[in-house]
Amino acid sequence: MEHRKFLQRLDELVAELTRAQAQKMIAALQQRGDGDEVQGILEQRLEDDPKCPHCGSRRIEGWGRERNGLPRSRCLDCQRTFNPLTGTPLARLRKKERWLGFAGALNQSLPVRKAAKACKVNKNTAFKWRHRFLKAQNQSKDQSLAGIAEVDEIFLLESFKGQRKLPRAARKRGGVAEKPGLSAEQIPVLIARNRAGAHIDAVLPDRSEAAVRPVLEGKLSKDDTLLCMDGDKALIAFAEAEGIEYELIIASKGEHVHEKVLHIQNVNAYGGRFKQWLNRFNGVATKYLPSYLGWRRWLEKGEEIITPQTALAAALG
């Protein structure tokens, strides 16, 4: 059918659609457009950085296309083939026409079931996608905290959400710790931030100096860093062992600000925001906490420029 007749016939058919049918058609066309946009992003990614994900060689050649439409390439050195998703956290995922919608759901911090409903995928698929999309963010952390840096810990109740066998009696709707105050039921999360917005965090196995060291070692310079912290013994031991200048701010003694600029209010405020944001998910399994830390870092740093496209690019690493 020639183009003009096709458009005329299309107009006639569209005019006959009911409201519900028209909405379904619009949704289908939107998905088609999103799929084409994702395809373009992936192809552009390979054009911008043409190298083999297996050996790093830049001697590659086109090798046709796959059934899902992605271009396939072959490395002239290692002879292996690959596509733009090979070696990324999103490799082998399907339904790429719905990825931009899901990236938008991540930007809105939607719970799994709401994200699944918005993207019209199964909740198990939405859960799998969430942690694939967040994998690169979990691995992306600042490597230096120069200037005035604040460090503190927050504590979250250990959760075995999603596990069939529990090492303890189940708590109703998350519940509360059996013992008041800090105990083995509380998981420590170390958070360090400087005044420029650089940020490092990690889930700690315990509150020892040996647990703190791998997180902060090499990130703080004894020449240009002043560390503000409370009286945590592990942090004090680390700072003294590394020769890093530090200032203790002890809230229990009524201390909040020293010399008008030295405090830990910045890191404490972030810890409060993180806990409040985490509440919307109705409990998070402790083993997945690093992913949520990475997710929150992404939202905090990209609030003004965050889009589904930038979220997808971040997920690709």
C-alpha cells in the first residue's frame, strides 16, 4: 500500500477506536518509541567507546545483528563476539522497550509492586531489574574526602526479609529489637561526607577498627583532611593510626559545633534522610543494603539533572 493511502486508512481506523482502545494504542506506541530510544542509546555507547569487553582491544568489526535488534561485533584479536550490553549489569535482560519506564520508576523511588505496575512487568521481574540497574551505582563511590570531612554511623535493624528460614523468631511487620540500645541485632552503616558533597558509605560487619579501615583507607589524606566525628573508638583508632587530624564532637556532652564550622550535622542529616527514604520500602533485607546505599547516593547527587536516560546510562556503568 502506498504511503498516502496507508495514512488515510490509518486515520480512518484511529477514528473508530474507543477511548480504551486509543489508550492502549498510545501506550503501545510509547513503548515502541522507548524501545527505539534505548536501541539508539546502546548503539551510540558502542560508537563512542568501540572496544572489546572481553580483552579491551579496539580492533573490532561489525558482525551482523542479533534477534533482539542489537548490533553484534567481533574482536579481531580474541575472536569473541559481543553486543553493546555484553559485560554490563543489564546483559541478557529482555524487554528493553520498558527499561526507560523502569529507570523513571527508580528515579521516583517506587516500591517493587508499584514499579512493576507502572512498567507492566511481573513484580519478580521488577525486583530483578532493580538490583541489576543499581549494581553499577553500588560500585561507584568517591575516592577522596579532602577538606573538612564528617563521619558517623547509623544503625539499622538486621532484616532477613524474603528468606524462608530465619536464624531467629520472626518479628511481626519488622518489629523492634529485643534489647534496647545498640546490640548485635543492629547493623552499622558507616557514612562519610565532606563539605563539597563527596560521599563514601558501607555496611560494616561490626564496629571494630578492622571493619572501618577498608572503607576509609586511602580516602583521607593526613595533609589536607580534618575529620569531624563523635567518640566512636574504632574511628578514633583509625584516625590516630593513619595520622589524620580529627575533632571530636560529643553530643552527649552538649557539644554540637566547634569553632562555628566544625560539626557532624551534614552527615547526621544525610543519615536521617536515608532512614526516612528507606521506610517507603516497608523493610529492606540486610544483604541488599549496599544497593540501596548506592541508589540513594545517585538520587542525592543527581536530583537536578536526573532523567530516565541518565539513569539508564548509569545502570550500564
